[in-house]
Amino acid sequence: MSKKTFSNLIFLLLIPLLCVAGLLFFRDKLYAWLSVGITVLCCAGYFLHFEGKEIKSAQLAIISAMTALSVFGRMCFAFLPGFKPCTALVIITGMYFGRESGFMTGAMTALISNFYFGQGAWTPFQMLVWGLTGYAAGMLAERLKKSRPTLLIFGAVSGPAFSLIMDLWSCIWADNGFVPPRCRKFFVRLYRNDAGILVSFKEFLCKITENWQVRRAQSR
Amino acid sequence: MRLSVFHPVSSLIYFAAVLIATMFCFSPAIQICSVVGALLELFMLESKREFFRNLRFTVVVWLAVAVTNPLFSHKGVTPLFFINGRAFTLEALLYGVMLGGSLSAVIMWFKVFSKVFDRERLLYIFGRKTPKLALIITMTRGFVPKLKAQYRRICDGRKCSGTYMSESRIERLKASCGIFTALCSSTLESAVQTGMSMKARGFGTGKRSFAHSFKFRFGDGVFLFVCILLFSAAMIYSGTGKLRADFYPRIAVSSEPLPMLCFAVLCAIPFILEVKESLKWKFCLAKI
């Protein structure tokens, strides 16, 4: 099946079908059903697109190494809540190995780390959000590589954006809509955690990219 | 036949049916059936200690969701008491109990899923249509324990060279960051080597073959048919409003026995199979 027919199939057939099924069977949890269903379809669409591409074995090996690193990072920094190298590693992969690798690393990090931390309805959402972070980093790669401040700003925006989107999703899931006090509570928690997230970005992004650039210079 | 013996496709569809109903059907009957089914199956699959640890975690999650929900939503007609002039209502509390029940049921079913669905089965499911994805998943899951070992080795190396890890959080953080960066470099080097050796051995030149022995047998078909039948019965009843609950402003639960029975049987299938197998085993031992 070509790429175009597949994406048409998803948008014109599967998503409307999902809506109809939701209206028929899951009217009380309509938003939760739709958000999870559409996210799963989007991820599946991207994976099939990835399958269709010519990809070298080295790139596959590097994607899985980066994924393993960020999964392991999530485990070995578990003693500090909020301090995780995952987003930083996903951004770095997107920057240096292209947008496809970025998306795959992000999505696979969410999927595989949840084998250790507990899967749930949140997995597809985490996959999509981390994947898109990597994709965006791949799209902005030239600018991010050129200037350090841009990289730091990108990291500072994308980390909290991840937790923001996940919190919005948990609001939708819990109440089938938005209930202001719950949203407010999530935002307060977000700002408390922010400090940790930002510090972790600065540390990891700087350290790893520095290492990288030194190594590149050496290998030349 | 127990759940882990069935063909991957039929057990995957079974889990999907149970999870979809648990996550998206808004009815106390379904949540209760699902929690009980998952608990029974986990009790059979896990060791006692693991089971009770999981049980404690689940109960904590459940209670946390149940108690915090009334703090956020003040709808409902029967206030229990007031906090800062806002009502803590019975309806919101029960809504929270249900929400927490659905959350913990999902967590437990995923535990069962990861016990039953091993790496080989995942590879079978993903390997046909999306071989690259399957390769990435298996390689990553292979890398993680290696990384653990490497991390420990680097730690030991640092200790020997006199850089001790102290107990304070900041020191520990700094040390972990350093070790992690070292780990990054070494892992990437080995990844590139893996990639090169894959290329040298002709990765991607031939047709991919699979080494597994899953056959779709008659029993799998029967199991699949029963699952789909029970699931669609429960879904149709829930769609027509026979299995639903309204919490705000007043609690109104409508759960008819027949659809509830359908879903209860669906959830209890793995437990029934486990019990049947262990009885058979006991019986055979008695014969010997």
C-alpha cells in the first residue's frame, strides 16, 4: 500500500469510524476513547511510513541504542522525580540523526520504558508527544546545532510542554472534559517540577552535545 | 490450555477486548468484574510476595484517586462535609472510587499482559508488517540489561580510582551524570559496531525469516470466537444504555445481570483456565 492511500485511509475512513464507534458504545467516555484511538492511529501511521523507507542497519542500531539509553536514564535517575534525561536524548537524536530517528526514538522510549514503569492508556500519548519532540528537533536541526541558546530554549520549552500535554490528557481522561480545579492543581504541580526538568535539560544537553562535538572534531 | 498457550493473535485480541471495555465503559459493574478478574489471574501467575506488593501499590493508587476526586469536583447533591466552604460530596467520592478502580484494573491487566506476552510473541505480532519496528524493540530490550551491567562497571571503576559516591543528593546526581555521559559514548560506539557488523553479514539483502512455532489451532479459534461473542454482547448492552452509571447530580446505576455476566465470564476466562490446568496437574500426580 502506498503512503498516500494509507494516510487517506486513516483520515477518511478509520478516524470517522472511531468517532461513530465512540458515539455508539462509549458515550460517557467519548473524549478518552477518541483521544486514545486517534493517537494510536497516528503512531501506527507513522510506523508504517517508517517501514516503507530505506534505512541503513547502522541507523537502526543507533536508534535502538539511543532508546535504550533514555529508557535506562529514566530508571537510573528515578531517585530524583522530574529529573530525566529522556527528552534531552530524544532531542539530540532528532538533531543529529534526522527527524525519523528522532520520532522513532521518542516513541520507542515511551513504549519500552513503560514496560518497566507500567503501561496504561497514557502510553500512546507519551509516544506521540515524545515522538513529535524528536521530529521537531530534527526539523530545526540546523538552527539548533548552530547556536547553543536556541538549543537550550528548545529544550526548556519542550520538556514542560511534554508534562503539560500529559496533564491535559489526564484531565480529559478523568472528567471527560475540563474541570478547572483539577487543571489548576496539575499546573501547580507542573511548575514545582519544572525546576528539576530544566536543570536536567541544561545538564544533559550541554554535556552530551559537548562530548559529541569534541568527538566529531577528533574523528576528523 | 492456559492463556499463555494460545496463539498470539487470539490472546492479543482477548487483552484488547478486556482493556477497551475496562477503560472506556462507564459502569461500576464492568470495573468490579475487571478488577476481580485481573486480581485472580495475577494471584495465579505471580509469587505470593510479588502479588501482595502489587496489590498494595494498586490499593494506594485507588485510594489516592478516590480521595482526591471530591477535592476537585463539587458537583452532587449529598455533601458529606465542607472544606474551605466547598462541599465534599458523596457522588464525587464514588465517582473517584470508580475512576481509581478503572485505573488500577488497567494497570493490573497490563501486568498480566506483560507476564503472558513475552518477547517472542511481541516479535511475532510486530514482525510481519513492521519488521524494523520489531527489530528496534528487541534490540532495545536487549541493550537495557547490558547498559545496567556497563553502568555498574563504570561505577566500580570510579570507586577504584578514588571518586566515591557520597550520600548527599547533589553529589550523587553529579556522579550519576558523569557516569551517564560516559555510558552514552561507550554505548554509541558499540551501536555503530553492531550496525557495521549487521551490514557485513548482509542485513536487508535477503527475505526475512522467522523462527517461531505458533500455529493457529482449533482451540485458538474457539477461544477467539467466545471472546468476540462475549465482548460484543457486553458492548451492545452498554451501547443501549443497559450498563451505565450517572453520578452527577444524583447516582443512578443501571446494571442488568445478563450483560454483567457476559463481561464477568470474559474477565474470568484466564483464571478458569489456570484452575482447570492446575486441577488436571494435581489429578495426574494423584494417578502416578
